[in-house]
Amino acid sequence: MKSFGYLRPDSVQEAVEAYAAHPGARYLAGGTNLVDLMKLGVERPAVLIDVGRLPLDTIEELPDGSLRAGATVRNSDLAADPRVRDRYPALSQALLAGASGQLRNAATTGGNLLQRTRCPYFQDLDKPCNKREPGSGCSALDGVHRDHAVLGHSPHCIATQPSDMAVALAALDAQVELYGTEGTRRLPAAEFHRLPGEHPERDTWIRPGELITGVLLPAGTAGVPSAYRKARDRASYAFALASVAVVLRVADGVVDQAGIAFGGLAHRPWRARHAELALLGAHATPAAFEGAVDLELMHAEPLRDNAYKVSLAHNLALDVLNRLAPAPAAA
């Protein structure tokens, strides 16, 4: 076992300063992913900075009507909060679709966003992996890649981002709040994760040492009909083969607000901008929904063994869109 240091700061400022002072440090909260990767030897932190007891564990109303969830709010608590269930049902549904009850009781909001890919080659130290060891190659390209990306991948990495919660946050126009040596900033949840490009080792746009302090759920999507659906190999405790979060408001039969994000298809939650633009101002009909989804997924580049994901994502999206659209008024 590789030895490591352990620190428990008393404030966010202390945590960021400790990170800056200890090269090779990692933040620890619930530890549901980081500790597993340490056991595998994928992660080898020199120091663990335990932020799990910082005062970031509340869900609060903000004056503008938005909702702020602290970074250490447990996934089970966020999913069960009546305000989240009522105003942002896609988020509650996505959280409950992830992991198991025991893991949701330990996992945190910030940690959920930062979980690493579950690509088996990333977790196997005997296999080349550009995400784990840049420049070593991508074993999945010619290996087993049934679960891998069909959108936004590169010759350097075809891994997918595993978070269910992140998909819902992207569709809901949420923002991720960060604190670092340069102060506080926010990133749109839809842009928080990166596409692999030439640097698949970089999962997110977090700057070195920055700490996630919360997630902001905007007033603009509060109460708008939304839903999340996930397809997986078994009914629970399995990652998405494909998933979709949809936010849809229809007025007088016409779409006037749409947010769509796919999970399980790319290195980040895939915000379906082409589909959204096609739907805005269109009549909320099955034909319009199908045309919009087709427009988005025409950009997919499936690999040898995962073309099924395109039709799976297509069917999931149509199911959720049609369920959220109000029934036509009787003649």
C-alpha cells in the first residue's frame, strides 16, 4: 500500500491553501470513487484533503428564486428534497437512477460531478490508457468498446462520462460554483466537463486546486416539466448505456423552452443544441420531436460495436419528449 498524508481543514479557504501547499493532493468527501481508484492503483495521491465536514451540506433558496445545493450535500438528500422533486424532477430522477441506496447516502454533489470514467482499460494498470497515462494509447479503440462514446470522441480516447446527475444538470441550465486561489467563479454545468481531444487526462475545466463549493439550479427552469430516463444492462446499480434528460415547456401547442442532454454517449453530458434549436417555436408533435432528435444524432460516429447506442438514445429521447408534451386539446 502506498502511504499518503491526511488533512482535515476547517474552512474552504484552508482547504484550497492546503491543496496549493501539497503537490499531488486530492480532495476527499464521500470517497465513493476516489477510494476505489486508490485501491486499484489508478489514483496515488500524496495527501488527501478531507472536505467532507466543511459547511457545504445545505440546500438553500436564493433571492432570485434559484436553489443552491452545497458540494457536500449527499446524493440521497438532494434527490429527496421536496423543492428538488417539485421544481426539478429530472434531477431527482437522475440521482435515484445512479448507483445504489448505500452509495447515494455517502456520495456528494461535488464528488458525483468529478467521478472518473468506468472504462475498464482506464482501471487496468496493465493496459495502455491515454486518460491514465497520456501518450500510452487507447486500448478501447481496438478492444471491447460496446459501452463507449458515439459522440465527440477522439483518436486518443473514446471513454464516456458516467454521472447521471451531470446529465440532468446540463439540461436544467445549472451552474457549478468553484473556489480557488483566484476566488469564486461559476461554470455552466453543460460546459463543466471536456471533450477528450488531445488531452483525455483532463476530465473537466477545473483549474488546479479549485474546489467545487456548490451547484446552482436556476429559477428559469424551476417548475418547467422535466424528466430523466436511463437504459442500462440491469435494473439498478449499473451505468447508462444511454440516457436523456429533457426540460420541455409547451404553450398553446408550441415549444417555447427546451433543454435536452444525453448521457452515456460522450466524454461529457451531451447538450443537444441542434435538437433544441429545431424545437423552439415548433408545434409539439411526435413528428417534430423525431425530426429534432434525428438532427442531433446524425452527428454520431459509432464505433465497431456500439452503433446500437444511437437508436437507443433516439428512442429514449422520443419517449421522454412525448410524455412531457401536453396532450392535444379535444376538438
